Amino acid sequence: MKGFGNNSRTKKKSKEKQINSLQKDKLISNALSLHSKGKIKEALEIYNFLIQNKIHDPRILNNLGSIYSQAKQFDKAILLFDESIKKFPNCIEAYPNLANVLVAKGRSDAAKNILNKAFELNPNYVMPYSIMAGILVGEGDLKKAEFFLKKCIKINPKDINALVNLGCVLKDSGNPKQAEQFLKDALKINPSYDFALINLGAVLNELEKFDEGEQCLRKALSINSSSPMALNNLGNILSNKKNFKEAEICYRKAIEIKSDFSLAYSNLGSLLSKQGNLIQAEKITEKAIYYNPKFELAYVNLGSIKIDLDKLSEAEEIFLDAIEINKNYAYAYRNLFRLYEKTNKLSKLKNKIESLIENKNLVNEILMFKARISFREKDFITAKKLIDQISNEWIKNIDHSTNLLYWSFRAFIEEKVNDYDEAFKCFEKSQLNLKYEDWNPEIFQNYIHTYRKNLDNKAFLAKNKNKKMLINSPVFLIGFPRSGTTLLDTILRSHPEIDVLEEKPLINSVEQIIKSKFKYSLDELHKLSLDELDFLRNHYLEILQNNCDNKSAKTLIDKFPFQTVCLPLINLLFPDSKIIFTHRNPYDTVLSCFQQSFEPNNAMANFRSIESASRIYDLTMSIWLDYKKNLKMNYITSKYEDLIENFDKHILKILDFLDVSWDENIKNYRNTAHERGKINTPSSSQVVQPLYKSSINKWKNYEKYFENSNQYLEKWLSYFKYS
């Protein structure tokens, strides 16, 4: 009887276990259903109940771990995923879940170890490969990330996320053509996948397929109109299409949607800088850094803006900050090196390069600037050896501005080793600045002709004869670019009673008022009333004083070579102003203009070839003769070669003209140049050197390249009495 009774109890216990198992499955199903519907609190209660009752199931541990992970309770999540792996080592889902949480905790190496175990457990399970790729992208190892994403696609060719992520990796690796194909493959699976459209738009922008890229991004925005990244990428394309107004709207809308969107702030800052709105560009780019203190590109962009604002010490610090973030950030080093070289801080440049000599990521940058240092120190053989070692692949793939700088540096080195044909080829390459696409040389030519028309107007000539004489008018230093204006500027500003404003668009500011406020063209100067002339004169003098560094200077000189063209306006405003007109051998002048890397604008667009530079020289000199004949001007000419040959006599002549006595500090002009910081002309490296004669008649080394230009220059050779 006893045995029977025991048997009955065993059967009863078995029945209870069966009931518990059924209840467990039902509870787990309920929890999963609640979890999938977003009812996390209710699901959490069931999961915890099951664990408290020692009901073991990998689904419970994994799902509860996922809830804690989403709530950023990472330590609890790690415990649960660990427990799942220990109790159910063959349950693959826990491995990538644990890896994700470890990455969130900053434990990437531990995450990699877990993922490697997952690869061994099931080589055909996609998720671990995808997570590994994400870790490698974060570490900057794009090549390995590419390998793992391709593994994902091999396992599942329809893995749309892997296709898009691979496209992004290839884009960031500098392979936009491959990226384009994978992103288009993703869109074949789902043509309305906005993430793929957004990234494809960015890739097509890089490939300069702007119209196609714009279509992709507008489609993405039709799917999700509040996507900040789509707006940002569309802004980039519109900017490249010169639709700056709409580009700015896109960036600002992206920022409105995502107030901490540092990438959009940076792009907006670059756009504003490109348009000359430097103050606002500075503030906007500073916001990009505020929201992302590790945004290294924004630091370099801000540094460049600071340079344009003449905040050179701040620019240096910002470039150094970018380097502190990324010790191998070549773009920041290139900008820092260029700043040191451009501002004649060669000792700083040498020291910085010396500290980086072991950095294998900067080999070509170091070679390029070491070559430049050797050139500046007149060791031309060493400069040539160094620049010849630079990788052709690096030259081909480097950013555009550095590529142009390389060809400019190389051209001058080739010239010094007497390989003039090679030098000429390099100078031609240094003129291939893509920014010139935004400028038209004919606009400047028409600008000259417009001013010239005033001389044909009797009303203007009559007004010009009855001008209001003024006291303490500014002095204008004019001529033609590369005719010695910067050297003369540096010498004169060394005098304590003289200050020189270097190439500030003061007259241009007056022109804008004439056109916008008074509604006159520049060939209608005769229409300006006396009150209007007073207004313009006061406006000019106000901004002249505001831009003056030496407030105690008695003589202010407005130095801007091409203001030769503007003499009808200058003479109308300041009839008693003194004018210093510089000139140099026409052939040397034109050659030097062609050899320089000017910041592109409509005027400088005329200097991209010897012939076009010769034509604009001829036009400018012709108009100078017309002005001398028709305008009553108080001027003196400064011949560059005379300045070089007889410094004291020539400068004394200029000072006498200015009614300024000789000062011995004049002879220390090289110290003045060193102290100036940024010199806003290509002469920055030349004015710190002793006077030299090697630039006189240099054009003869390139005589054959002037074959089509003699018709423009020969007469001026005779006019200015050059043999």
C-alpha cells in the first residue's frame, strides 16, 4: 500500500512539472508579445518573475538584457548576457548582444573577443560580422571593416544594411565609385530606403554627379522631410552647384531640426567663409566645435577662417588643437606648416618638422616643407632632392589646395636649378585652381572700360576741374601687381610716421555705395552731387581710420595695385591726394604675375597664362596714360629696378614727395616684414630677404613663352625706357 501511495505522489509531481512548463511557455510568449509592442514595463515584470522562479530559458535572459541595454543599464545587461552564454553556450544570439553592450561601455577589445567566439560557433551568422565592422569603423580601420561587411553580403546578398554600410565605408576610404555601386544595389532592394538615398547623394556629390545626387536627396526628403542629414547633404550639393542661398537654407533647417548638428554647423561655416562673411563663419564654426569637441575638420576650417581674419596666433592654436585630437591628422599639419611658412616662422616650422620625423603618416608633408625650407635658405640642390622624393600617388590624391601649393613650390625649385621648361610646366599646373570656375576675367576687363568711359564725358571732366580741395588726404600706392608695391609698402611702413593699409577693399566699398545707394554706374561719376561726394569721402575716411594700425601716423597710404583703374573716382574724391605709381620691366611683371598663386577673383583670373596677363597689363597701362593726360594728379613714379640699384636715393625721393623726413628705421624694413605676421600678397617670403637682383630680367629665361605676347609688351618696354 505504501508503495502505491509513493507512486501516486510521483505521478502528481510529474503532472505539476508539465503544468509549469506550459505556464512558462505561455508567460514567455506573453512577455515577447508585450516586448514587441513596446510595453516594456509589463514585459519586464514577467521576465523578472520567471527569473525569480528559476525558470531558465535563453530567450528570457537575452530579452531582459536587451531591455536593460536600451535603458542604458549596461552592467545589468552584461550580467544577463554573460549568464545566457554560460548556461546556453550554443545560443548564438547572446554573443552579439553582449558585444554591443561592451562597445557601449568602451570595452571594444572584450567585444571583439566575444564576436570571435560567435564566428567559431556559427560562421554563417551575419550579425557578429556587422557589429565587428562597426567597431572597426569606430577605430578608423576601414579596410578591415570593409572585409567584414563583405562577409555579411556574401552570407546574405540581400542584407540592405550591410550594403549601405559598405557603401559608407568605401566612401570614407576614398572609393566613391565602388560606394556608388553598393548603395545602388541597396536601393534595388528598397528604392525608398531613405538612409541609402542620403548616403548615395553624398557619394554622387563627391563624384560631381550633382544633378543625380540632388534627385536622390530630394527623394529622401520626400520620404522624411525632417532628416537633418539629408538636408545637410543637399546643402553640400547646392553649394557645389553655386546655389548658395538655398544651400544656406538647407544647412540652417538641418540645424533647426537638430540643434547640436555639428556637421551642418561646420558646412554652413565653410559656405559663409566662401562668401566672405568671415565674422559669422567664425561664430558658426565655433558652434560646430562646441557641439563636437573632437571634430578635427571643424578645427582646421576654423583655423583657416582665423587666418583670413588676421588672427594668426589663434589659428596656430586651433591647428595644434586638431593635431592633439588626432596625432596623424595630415590635413591639420599641412595647414599649420603653411601658416608657419607664409608668416616667415621658419624656425617654428623646422622644430615642428623635426619633432615629427619618425611619423610615417606624414612623410610627404615633411618632404614638401623641408624642400620649401631648403629653397628659402637658398640650398636649391637639397630642395630639389627632397621634392623629387614625394610620392606621385600622394600628389594625385592630396587635397586640391595642397596639390596647387606643391606645384608652386616645385616650380620655383626647378627654376633655381635652371630647368626652365620644367618650371614653366609646374607653374601652369599651379594655375589650375578650381576656384577660378567662379570667376570671369572679362568682368574685370569690362570694369576697366567702364571707368575709362568717364573720360569721354564732358560733365565729368568739368566736375573734375572744380573739385573740393582737402587737407590730409590719403596717399594711394598703385601700379600693377608684382611691380614692387609690397616691397615699397614694407619699406615705407617702417617709418614711424607712415602707416600702410595693405590691399583692403576701401575704394570697392565706396563703389558699392555708388551703385546700391545712389543707383549710378561707375561710368556715371559726373552725376554724383557735392553732398553725395561728401558722404562717400567721409565713408572712405572712416573705414580708412578703422583699418589703420598706427593711429599716430601722419601719413596713411592705401596700397592696392589695381586701384590704378579707379583713379577717376579717387581723383574726384581726393583731388589733392598723392599717388605713387610703381612699375617694373613689363616682361618681368607679367612673368611674376603668372608665377604666383593668387587668391582667385575676376582680376586675378587674367593671370593664368602669359598671354592673358600681357593683355591685361597692356590695357591697364593704356588707361594709366589716359588718366595722366586727362586728370590733374599729383603723382610720382617708383621704378622697381631703381629701388634695387640705389635704395637710399630712391626711398629719399619718395619720402620727399610725401613731405616726410628720413628715418633710419627705414633700413630695418626686413624686421618690419618679420613682425607683420601675415602679408596679404604672394611676396611674403621675398620682402624678408635682403634686396636681390636675380628677379631683374628673369623673363629672358622664359623668352620663348612670350612669343604671342610681344605685341602687348614691347611698346611698354620702350615707354618705360627698358633696354
